[in-house]
Amino acid sequence: MRAWDDHRLRLVDKEVRGERGLLVFDAPSLVEALSPGQFLNLEVPGRLLRRPMAPAVMGGRLLVFVRGRGPGTRGLLALPEGAVLRALGPLGNAFPEPRGRALLVSGGTGVGPLLFLARRLVAAGRETVLFHGARDASEGFLLPYLRATGAEVRFFTEDGSLGERGFPTEMLPFSLRPGDTVYAVGPEPLMRAAARAAATMALPAYVSLEAHMACGVGSCLSCRVELKSGPVHVCQDGPVFPAEEVFFAETPHVR
Amino acid sequence: MKKLEVDFLGVRFPNPVVTASGTFNFGKEYAHLYPLSRLGAITTKGTSPRPIPGAPPPRITETERGMLNAIGLENKGVEAYLEDELPWLKAQGARVIVNVFGENPAEFALVAAKVSPYADLVEVNLSCPNVHAGGLPYAHDPAAAAEVIRAVKEATDRPVLAKLSPEGPTLRVAEAVEAAGADGFSLINTIRGMRIDLETKKPVLGHRTGGLSGPAIRPIAVRLVYELFQNTDRPILGMGGVRTVEDALELALAGARMVAVGTATFADPYAPLKLVQGLEAFFAGRGDTWLDWVGGAHR
């Protein structure tokens, strides 16, 4: 993996639906260096600190999925086309190779790294199924991107307004076969449920953890989490970890 | 460039730009970006006798023009750094300021003694809690702070900087530690603050309170460096929200002989290097030097 640096990104396109959106950047120096699962520490307009985000690379462009939760991320979604930002990257580790078929389960902004992974796996001739869970049809704008990966796509909405009704993790157990590898990125309940489904069949599963970070590169020590094997720093040791290593919500996260 | 050269307690630094403790770890993360020897010095992450796991998450949160952090003094303990980090850092040709702390004066002294072979200067973190005074930071208690400095001075032959807090009786602590043998000062450490989440109605940080840093605290740094300069002949390493050439020069005028860049490095890992380059460009076209600016506001 290549050493990280500070890269220049230029916003060339965006799609915003309510508080969610997709930013498309031209970032030639960065797209070649990134592997699926790795993240950026992205400059945010008007804010002091950058924000860690795991992007996708498709068609030579950098795709960043953003949920506008605070002034920083809302400012990102409000950026005009042509805006220039800086991003540190590539940061962190990448998803390991699947053993056999790959089952990807995404929710929220977790769609970024998994879309990227799906694209790479399909290109490498690996059988890949991509489950995405959305709240409602407003995330329908993601469908063309999901389909463009070439993976088998299953799209779920909680209210059934688009695709299948329910949560992707409800259907995941029925799709799993021996030899599969599971990758889940999204809200914690989604990752926990996917991890359990995989564990039930003794399949390997990987998740990507989020943590508050300042530097993103291992110096501030903000992003420490306790895994079953001991403490790690998400930015350097992760963000991708074997699901069996992670304490999910019911158990305390640190110490 | 000779115009930036600084003699600080008998150590020669090529320029006055230092990384602040806890914002650059031991430098390894940044060594592929630029030679660490380009900076005046690296101040290393606060080091204690034994490993400390630190505070529960979240450990940081952004504020208006600043950030709060409650890392909880996480570090791997002095033995790990003696093995993996400090010899490596010296081998980079960097000048090194080693930040040390402990639970009592003897622990401070122990760490200072062990790191001395790698330290151009030893910086003593007086803002950590004094377990024997109900967790009150040493920096709030002139007598306790003096006791720490006395112990460290006996343990090391390197010049000793007392790192002062902007909270508590800063100038009285400075006077007490100077009498106890402190060779110089670094200030300011962070200022405790808090954010509360409107949805959960709970403090945002796992530790509840955290240290405020960044541009928001820079005027406080300028004020305290200015006041301390009037009270001492010992050299001052100034810090607090410094990023630009103007920020550095303002602290120099207040009395800082060297300046540290901290939070700015989180936003831009090149920030310390850019400050060196900016100062080089600034003085290139001038007849005066960095040292001509130091304490300039007092003349």
C-alpha cells in the first residue's frame, strides 16, 4: 500500500437527496492509490478538523457518500461544483480477499467502501452479491451506482417504497452458503446482525468501524477502541476488522 | 537560514518551530512527508513510567475555532519508547524535546532520567493530576509543581522546561518552579472545556471535560507569554493556536523564543513545515532576524 499524502480533490458532480448525498471528485493522484476499505481524512469547509470518510473509486472518479449530520458534513453537501478540497489518504487498511463468494451488506454511508469493493471483486471475476439497506426510496439515486458494479444487487427499504421491504440483514441468512465471506459496513445494528448471521454458519466476516478522529494518521490517539484481542486505533489498525473481534453495542466499547 | 537560528538553553535550533506534545506522536507518522530535521524540534507524546490506556471515547470533538480533547494521557510507557521511538527519532537528525509525566515527583524523575540520552530538552507536563492531592493538577499548586521540578532536575543533566497551564495560578507556579531549578518554560497547555449533546443531553466526550486547543485559545497564549516574559529571564517556548507566520511572530513579540504548532498539525500535517518555510520567506527580504522579534512588545 502506498504512503498517504495530502491530495487535491475537485468536486465535479454531486447528487443530494435531503440530508444524504453523493459527491463526485476528480482526484487523479488519489484514485490510483486507494484500495477498498481505506479512508480519507477530508477537509470540510469552514471547520478546523477534517472528517474521516471511506470513499469509492468508480470510473476514475472518487465517490464520497455523505450524511449531513453537523455543520461540517452539511457544508460538504452544500459545496458548489468546481470546489477544491484537500484530503489525506489513502489511510488505514483494506478489506481482505474473500475465500469464495463475497456477500456485501451496506447501510447509510457504508455504501461507499462496499460499492468500491464490489467493483474490484467483480472486475477480478469473483462472484459478488451486494445488499443495500435504505430507509426509504430517497436513496434510490444509489441504484445506478450499485448496479454499475456488476454485482448482483438487492436493494431494501424499511418502508418497502423501493425494492424489497425490510432490512437486508433479515434476508442475509437465507442467502449465505458455505464458503462465503461477509463484509458489512453501516450502522452498528446492521453490522452486528450481519456478523451474527456469518458466525452462525462459521463464515468469515469483516466490518469497518467508525471513530472520532483528529489526525487520521496515528498521532492523536483519539480513535482507540477495545477489541476482544485488546486495544486498537481505528485509523492505523483499521478501519476494517474481523467481525468476531468487535464488541457490538450491548458490551462496553472501551476498557 | 541563519536568520531563524535560535540558541535555547545552550541547544542550537535551526529555526524556532517545534511540534507540540501529543500532536505529532514520536514523528514516525510524518517522516515520509518531510525530513523531521527540517523542523526546529519535535516534542514527543507525553510519556509516563508505565503504559496508560487513556480515556473512554469519544476523545475529541470540534468546537468553534478549536477542539476539545480528552485522550487521558494514553501512552505506551517509557520502556516502549526507549526501544522503538526515541533512538529512531534521534537517528533522523531531529532535535528532540521529550515530554514527561508521572503520578508523583519520583515517577517524573524516573522517566526524565531514562529519556535523557535522547532529549535535547526535557519538558515536564505539570497539568497531569496529582494523585496525592485528590487529582488536582500540579499546575494548580506552586509547592507541588516545585517539588516535581526539583526531582526532575536532580535526575537529568538536560535543560528542563516546565510546561505551564493557563489555569490555576500560572505566574505563581512559574515563580515557584523557577526557584526549584526550571531552566525555561513552555506554555500554554490546553484549557478545560465541555460540550453537551442536545439530543442525548449528556457531555459529548467520554471523559466529560476535555482540553480546549486551537485558534480559539491563541489570545490567551499571547497574554500569558507576555505576562510571564515580564516575570522571568528564562526562555519561553510559546504555544496555543499557532499556525501562520503572523501567529508565530505575535507570540515572539509577546516573549516566546520558540513556538510550537499543535492542533494545526491535525488539520494539516504539513503545518509545522509550512510555518518554517513561511518564516524563511518572511525574513529573506528583511534585515532583522527572528531573535530581534522575541520580546519586541516589551521594548
